[in-house]
Amino acid sequence: MTIDVQARRTGHTREVVITAETKPCCDTDCCGGTTEETTTTPEEAGAVKALVRAKYGALAASGEAGCGCGSACCGDEVSMVGEAYDDVEGYVAEADLRLGCGLPTKLAAIRPGDTVLDLGSGAGLDAFIARTLVGAGGEVLGVDMTPEMVARARQNAAKLGYENVRFVEGDIEALPLEDGRVDVVISNCVLNLVPDKRRAFAEMFRVLRPGGHFTVSDIVVRGGLPGAVRRSAELYAGCVAGAVEETTYLDWLREAGFEEVRVLEEKVIPVPDEVILEYVDADELAAYRRRGGAIVSVTVYGRKP
């Protein structure tokens, strides 16, 4: 899918115009999100959210799998999850849009009777897997800011006959839940697309009960990611936009109040030298590699005291 974003100003009003076309995703803004670790203005954050909403709304409406975290935008397939879902109890093929970068439910220590919150729940894949873990006595809540995704997830839940799985439209930076509502928070390749990650982490902390925890899969970078390298990675693997340095990501979680923050699982996303060399020269590539530069899918854990 190609997303075109244009801004125009009339008098004192700035209008952001977004055009989405569902087709192979071969543009540098394939996966939306911000590309630097800088603070965004409310106007910029709104444009990012509109971009992401348009992209995922089109995916939900088309019913096609995305080019996001599951495959390359233009070229050989880049699998971040591989066969991980194949034998997972609760897997629902109709809910799998191949947008994830991990399997957070595998490491989330979800127990029967838990209340689980899935951030950026999409068509419901991870929420349905969580439902098999909490059982009939638990509850699973999914929050997504894209109306089309929420509608599709609700349709899938209705087909499955689940009465304790509920999907609501909402913003991860302002969750429509009361304090201390859930036992476990999960998310799969979504938080990297959120403009204000600090605010999102604070909301995760707020809605968790004392002693609750999160297990999220996401994309981070290591060793710095020059703009040209980031652009090549976005084209090749997708879902790199908005990713921040791993140390920054973990520090922000600790600043939100979480304890025992640690990476449970990681997978380096390989971007071949020949792809990067289309954007930088050999010396720049060598310097990036010497710094240990990498794009990494991580599954991170943290606990609310």
C-alpha cells in the first residue's frame, strides 16, 4: 500500500491530506511512524497517527496481509516471526495480517483468570491466543485506534463465539480504561509507531494493577541508525519507522515506573549490505557495522511494583 501525505495551509489553518492506495508497499513511509528520536509537536503526532490509521484501515478493509513486520516491501521475504504461530493454540488465520514482529503471548506468563490488554490489537490475533490462556474465567481487552480494525476483530470474535474478548477503539497514549484494570499488557510491533512512547508507557503503567506486568514485542535499533540506512531498512524490511535506540526504549520504560525491565527474546533483522549500499557509501556502511549497528525485534518484560 502506498500512502501519500500532503500538508497545505490556508490562512491560519494547516490541513493534512492523506491518500491511501492498497498495492505493494514500496515507499519510504511504508509503515508510518516517526523516523527520529526527537520530540514531535501535537500537529506532527496527529499527522503520524492519521498516516498509520489510513494504512491499517486499508489493510483491514482489503483483508490482505500487510507488508509491515512480516515481509519485505519490495523484494525477498523478510520474516520476523517465521513459523512461530503455526502450532500456537488459539491461532486464527483470519486474524493474522502478518503485521507482528514477535510472539509476546509465548513469554507473557498469562494465567487462567487474568485480564489481558492487547495494545494495537488489529484483527485480534494475539488477543485470541491470550483468550485460550485466560480461559472462560478471564478477560481479554483489545484497543486499536483504527475503526476498520476494531470492526474486523469484533467480527472474528463473534465467529469464534467469545463473550469475554472485547475490542474498543482508542488511543494508546490515552487508554479508555480505568486505573489498575488489567493484570497483563501485551503488544506486537505497535509501540514503535506511537509518536509519544513515554506517554504510552505511562498509560501501560496506569492501567496495570500493582504486581501486574507487560510483555511486548517491538522493533528497536542499536548503534545509531543514520537516515539513509533507516530508509533502506524501511524499504527492505518495513516497520522500522519510529523505532528508537534499544537503551532509550528500556530507559523510558523504567522512567514510567516499571521494575525488572529486561529483554526476554531478540532477533536481529538482517538488512544485506547491498541494500544499504544503495543509500550510503562503503565507508559509511563500515562505520555503521563497527558501531554494532542493527535493527532488532525484541520482546521486553517489565513489572509494576
